[in-house]
Amino acid sequence: MANNKKLVSVFTDFVAFQFSNTLTPIRDNTFVILTLLVEF
């Protein structure tokens, strides 16, 4: 069980890391799209 917890912790860290990596460009793109829509 302790081993399982460690695995889950590593997995969660990995997912969080991936998530923040993907989220930044998505957030920037959303900002650009919103700006274009406002201009349009």
C-alpha cells in the first residue's frame, strides 16, 4: 500500500507538470483569440 501511495504521488506530480505545460499555451491562445474577437 505504501508503494502504491508513492506511485500515485509520482503520477499526480507528473500529471500536474504536464497540465501546467499544456495550460500555458492554451491560456495564451485563449487570450489571443479573445483579443481578436474584441477587435473584430
